[in-house]
Amino acid sequence: MPTSMSRNLSGKTVLITGASAGIGRSTAFEFARSSSQNLKLILTARRVERLEEIKKEIANEYGTGVKVHIVKLDVSNPEEIDEFVRALPEEFRGVDILVNNAGFMSGVEQPPDVPRQVIQNVYATNVFGVINMTQAILPIFKARPDGGKGDVIMLGSIASRDPYVGGTIYCSSKAAVAAFTDALRKEMIGTRIRVMTVDPGQVQTEFNLNKFRGDQSKVDESYADRVPLTPDDVAEVIVFAASRNENVVVADTLLFPSYQASATHIHQKI
């Protein structure tokens, strides 16, 4: 007998940005596991070779029950987003769930020493990419009967709620997305379009290697003697939110590893 999760996800088309690694990759596999008999996945990222590997792994594990369409896409480029939507194959055009996962950060400089290119790149991906992707997919949702139907899920961060030293640009970008998300949820009221966000604390992903510009020793130091969240931990929450009954909106979820209580309140071992 199918679970409520598999039943509610059956037949859905899920679009995940930044799906080549980390939380995006785990989310793809979690959706596939949760509805392995009848699901379509659209996976986008800049590293298409990694998407090819994910597609093969899913095919090996689930056969034809999960169909995967991969696209090389840089969400910081609005023209690429527009072309991506126009070029979707007919079989994958009926997107039901958008997971805005793609994100970027580089460095921990503080103003006035933040490189201008970092500012531009962070906002182009984290803010404009999210807004432009959402705007591109919402017409698909709104074209459905009775005011429209679909899910927009944002991959947020504790950084949007609790800014920290060295995170001026990243924290402010996530705060902008949080405001966009809250306003959009209110604007979609009266429709069957759900707007949700998942805000993790510390997660061990390649994101942190980018943040420290390839310095693995700094990444290791930040997690020394700790067990951070894994991408799978976050993916489970994303898929849980997407698989609730239609009348349920898991609007706002915050999750931490057990040693963390806020962005800056972290248990220090003695």
C-alpha cells in the first residue's frame, strides 16, 4: 500500500536548481526514493557532467519509474532561465514543484573590503536567480484551474534570520529571499500555490569549500569535533514539505545540528 508521501508525489514533475551537488543532489535522490514509480525530475546546474552521473544513478536504481531531464543552467543569467523554460520538452513542461536550491558564496571579507565581483555574483545567484526562476515558473502554476496550483520551495538559511560576522553579503542576500518568500506567500493566498522555505543551520557541503575559497583546513576546522547536518537531512525536510496534503502548507522550517541554537550560538566543547 503506498504511503501518503508517495501518493501525493505520484505523477508530479519536480524542478531542482543547483542539483549537481550538496542539498540539490540529495533532494533529487530523496524525491526519487519517495515516489519511485511515477515521477519526473528536471535537474539543472552549471556542472552538467555531474547531472549526467546523477541521471545514470537514478536510472540504475529506479528504472523507468523516475524520468530525469537534465539541463546546464546558470540561474544568475536571466536569459538562460527564459530559454530553459521555452526549451523544456513537452513531457516535462508541467512543472508541479520548484525547488530554488542554487546558491553561492565566496569569502568572508567585511565591508569595505568585500570584492565587488563577490557582491555581484552572490546577489545574481541567491537573489535575482531565485526571483527570476520563480517568475519563469509561476505562469505554469497559475495556468491551472481554480486559481492555479504548484509548490515553490526556497532553500533558505539561518543566515536570513541571524546575521553573523563575515557574512554581510551572504546574510543580506538570504534576508532578501526571505522577504520575497513571505510577500509571495501572501500574494498567492486564495490559490492552490504553496510557498515554503527550509532554513538549515550548519550543513556540510561543497558550499563551505567555496566560502573558504578551497581551503579545506578551514572547512575542517569549522566542523572540528562536531556532527553538522548532512545534505540528506535537509533533503528529507524539503520532500516532506512538498508531499503534504494539498491543504497543508509547511510554510517555514528551521533545522539545526544538535550543537547549534542560532547562527552564532554554537556549543563549544571544553
